[in-house]
Amino acid sequence: MGFDTHMNVALREAEAAGARGEVPVGACLVLDGAIVAQAGNRCRETHDPTAHAEMLVIRAACALLGQERLEGAALYVTLEPCPMCAAAIANARVARLYYGAGDPKSGGVAQGPRIFDHAQCHHVPEIYEGIGARASAALLEEFFAGKR
């Protein structure tokens, strides 16, 4: 049985976020092979600094499932989660994290504070980085080039 990635869904959400003027980051959450939630950043639209793609899919999945834990779930996100999102991933007990581009400026998983390495982190997901990294990075580079 081969690896089935859902990063293409996260990339479409990132593209849609960029088209709305948001930083182009997208995510989707998968449980038992089915997509439970998908979203792109909506910080500017909602005037909410916590409306990152990861936070939105975690909130939506928890609401849909009627529970605060997402054990067994896989989260696909186009950019390395920031510290806030990494903490939410741990608190939600997400089983697997797949992310595209690394984030040397604001990342919280492989860079920066490395949330999952702290003793206070009570759950560490399996982490797979670099899935769709080129496409993810290209979206971000194009978006920020247009801002300069």
C-alpha cells in the first residue's frame, strides 16, 4: 500500500488564501482516510491573528466530531506550523503532521522554539517535512514578491 498524500488539498487552500490577500497557507485534516476539514489562512478577513489554516481546521474538525481530541488524525499544512499552531496540534493530539516548506522566520517545529522538543509538550505527532515543499515555497515567494 502506497503513501496517499492530501497536500494537494492544502495547496489549493493556500492558493485560495493568497487570492483573498491572505498569506498563502493552507491545511486539511484527514481522519480514517477522509478529509474532515480544510481551510486557508483567514487572519485579515476575520481580524483574528489566530485564524491560521491549522487552527481553523483543528477547530472545524473538533466541532464536527464533537470532541477536543483528534487522535489518529493527520494534518497536512503547506508551511511549517508556528509555535501557536504547534501547541494546538499537540493539545489536539493530532497523530501525524505533514508540512511543506520550512519557516526559518516563524516556524515552531524544526526551527525557532521547537515546541515538540519541550518537556511540557505532552503529545508529539509523527512529523514529515518537505511534502510539497517546492510548490508551497513558490506560493509564498510569489505572494511576498508582489508585496515588495
